[in-house]
Amino acid sequence: MAALSEIADVQILDLRHFSARELRPVLEEESRMWSKLLRWDYRSSAELLLQYLDSRVLPGYVALHQGRVCGYVFCVYEGAKAVIGDVFVSAYAGLAEAPAAVEDILLEHLLETLTHSPGTDRIEAQLLPHRSGTHSDVFLRRGFRIYPRLFLEVALSRPEAAWAAPHGITIHSWSDDDFSAAGPLISSAYSGHLDSLINDQYRSLTGSLRFLHNIVRFPGCGLFDPASSFIALRNDGGEPVGLVLCSKVSEQVAHVTQLCVAQNARHYGLGSSLLRAAESNLRRRGFDALTLTVTEANENAVALYRRFGFEERHRFDAMVWERDQ
């Protein structure tokens, strides 16, 4: 990575000194990149970020080149945890270095701040549009653990396969009434799971409800789509044993934001049935693709998605740091 002094005409300044207007061109470029790489309409997320920028409360840094903003990095705080939301540098700013080198510098500034903040005990980051390994050196130097993840896609133009719920289970479309029961299902399904190391919200009921609230109420992972989201219940008592949640990320593409099955209901094909239910609904409504992300080391899940027909479109990293780990 080039040292800061080696990047000609680049300054790193506090994000809170800049307005949405000054960052809008960079975010518009980033939105085009998300669309091309992931088939993801990032504009609603960008608009939400711009609203926070104008409030001047979002922690982070900008890269300034010849007096203009050419990149940014930001994070959000959740108690003693910081989540790095994004880092991006324009490819068209006329920089002496590649954009990734300036992104490294932005990340270095943010990580220096966060790791030396006494109130921050954990840092998480999932830099979805950045190819795996792009910024790994920056995080490894700070003692982060890195978990490679896959961005998978399946075409919905293939012939529809028949599906049915496993014996003794009913699958129905998501409704707001399912919210309170879904939280305990998510937290219990991820007990001891690899992904609970990456996202600590999975480790508690409170965290799982917050995770669910973010998916259903906010556009950060696309616009929640209840029609293609389903929950599975046992016929004897109505206990929830599985769910699939989907969001609309562009006009013809949906994204699985959550798929989980209770530990006592696995190995009966319930995960496949939930995916088939979502696929069937999306196909009838004219969607042409479904995407999802999965941790590469989660071999059982990866195998399920491969059998289902998902193919790798992109590979990225999740990073985690804990104080005194």
C-alpha cells in the first residue's frame, strides 16, 4: 500500500465536514458499479446515506483530490460495536494511484480511530462489492479475522420444479404477525454457527430482532418483499421451524436476505422447500434472477445452494476484530 505522502494531491479529512451534495457524484458512480457487478440497484441505499451525511453525524473520512471529494469510508456504532458500512474511491478522479490504494488509506484512518477508541470493543465489516483479498492486508495488520464469502446467483428462467413442505410442516407467506416469532427462530438457529462469529447479532434474541428489523424496515439490503418471503410452522402447535426472507434489489432481481432452519428440523429438505417457494413466487411475478450471500466455509449451505442451481458471481470478505481477542 502506498503511504499517504506518496499519493499526490490527496487529503484525508473528517466525513462530517462534507455535505451530501459534495459526495453525490461519488455515490452515483458507486451505484453504477453495484448495478454492473451485482445487478443491485444501490440508489435507495445511497439516498439514505446522503440523508445521514447532511445530518453531519456519520463517522468516517473522505479522500479529497484537487479540492473535490473522490472517495469515502464510514461506519455506524451499535453500542460497543462499530460496523464499517462501505469504502469507495472513484475510478475517474485522475489519481496517481489505483483507487484501491486510496481505499486502503481511508480504511487505515478509520481503523486507527476505531481500534484506539476505548468504547469500541468489536469491529465488523463486510465490503460486498470489493473482491476478496483487495483490502485484506489492511485488516490483517490490525489483527482482524477474515472470512471469505460468496455472492451467488440463480436464473429464474429455468423450468419450475415441483415442491412441497416436509411432512408435518406448513409453509405460508410472510406477514407482520410473524415478526415476533421469527426473532427467537433466528437466534436459536444460529447458536454455535459460524456466521455468529461474523455477525454478533445472531448471538442473542435482542440482536436477532434488531437484525430482522433492519431487513424488514430499512432499504440497506434492498426493499423487503413479503410476497416472496415465507415462514415454516409445525402443524402441531404452530412452532416456527424455518424461514426465507427476500428483498427486491432491482426491477428483475431479488436477494435472499435470510434463510434459516431450526436445528431440530434440519435434514428433511425444509431449506430447499423454502427456496422453491420463494423462487416460484418470484418467477410468477416476472423476476429473472435470485441472489444470496454465504460464508465459503459453511460447506453444508454452499452444497445446498449448488444443488439448487446457484452459481458464483462474486467473492468478497467479511472481517471481524475484537479487543483482546
